[in-house]
Amino acid sequence: FIQMLRSAKKKDVLQLLRRAPEEMLPFIVEAAVAAQSAASLAALSDFLDFGKEPKSLLEKFLYAAAFSPRPSGDLLRLVLDKLDGKQLAPEVWETGIVAIGSLVGKLCQQKLCELQQEVKRGMETVLRGLRDAEEESKVVIYLLALGNAAIPETIPTLLDHAEEGSTAITTTAISALQRFPAWHISDKVKQAMRRIFHETRKSYEKTCRLAAAEILLDNEPSPMDVINILLATNEMERETATFLLLKVQNSLR
């Protein structure tokens, strides 16, 4: 079916979308995203009205885009255009922002970061939204998108939110940092994780401290980091201490 859509003209794909039974629409939308031909994406652009379509269909489109294994710049542009300046249901907006991060990350994995204007536009959309976000729930969504994108230039932003944010924001920012390969976990990142784990600036929830310790132990830990984490387990609850001891043992292996 996807192969058929790849060779179809825009008017044929659009006619298929408009005439399909309601229960078949999610399948056809997903297939049209997977096809990623100029005609199928143009047909989706004409067909999908983010102001009218049911939330479930819009979310299906965004999930299909986010999980596309080798997305194109055209697919990212379509998502950005559909989200731009629209009044959206919260669920659709959240899925859309996270999908943008996923698409940016996969395009960069294909070495297309510098070649695609859409990648720059996508990152600007996320970073601008993060700067303007006032509600904790919105900040978390934008941080999830940054984690999906895993762009090294965003590490300072993630570190700021990891150290200064609420528990939910700190946890999300550290989780985003965990998605970066080891060569991006610099001394600056490790210093921030030490401050969080040892609570040298302020108190952090147990989950935040554990995540910070994981980054230290999973990325070429120094002997001093291992010693300090082991010493800290003396003052922790039994379950937390056991978890960290197992992490240390795994690192040693």
C-alpha cells in the first residue's frame, strides 16, 4: 500500500483520504506519512485541518511522523506548518512539540542538520517556546523535545533547567542529558551532576539525585566520583543505596 502511495499523484491520494471510511482514515494517514513522497505529503497538507479534524486523527499523524525511521525535511516542514500559530487541543500540541524534537534528532542523525532549513526552524520553535513557557507542564514538554533532538548546542540550556528547575523539570532535563552519547558528557556536565547529587546548592528529590549519579557512573566515572557516591550511600534509604551499589558494580564490570 505504501509503495502504491509513493507512485500515486497528489489528487489520487487526496481523493483516497476524502473518500475513506472513518475507521480506515488513521491507517491511510499513517501510510501516507510512511510513503513520504511529495504527492502524499502535499495531499496530507491539504487534507489535515488542525482546527477541525478529531484529536485522535491528528495525534495519529503526529505519532507516525515522530516514529518515522528516516524522515525527510519535507515531513518536518509539514508538521511545523500545521502547528504554527494554531489554537490546538493540549494533547495535540504536546504530541506535536515532542514530534518536532524527534524529527530534528533523526534528521541530524542522517547528517542533514546543516543542510535543512527546517531543522533550524524546528529547533528555534522549541527553544523559543521553552524561553516563553511559564507553566511547569509546558516547560517539561519542551525539555522532552530537546531530549528527542539531542543537539549538543542545547546542553547548556538543559543544565540550567536541571539545576534550577522544579522536581519535574530537573528530572526531565537530566533524562534528556542521559540520551547524549558519552563524548558529549563533558566535565561541565559532570560538575553539574555532582552538585545535584551531593546537593551543594539546594535540595533535590531522590529521583533527581539518582539520575545525576547514573550520568556520573555511566560515563567514564572518575575514582573520586565512585568513592563519593559510595560514601553518600551511608546516609541513604536502603533501596536507594542498593540501587547505587548495583550501578557501581556494573560500572566496575
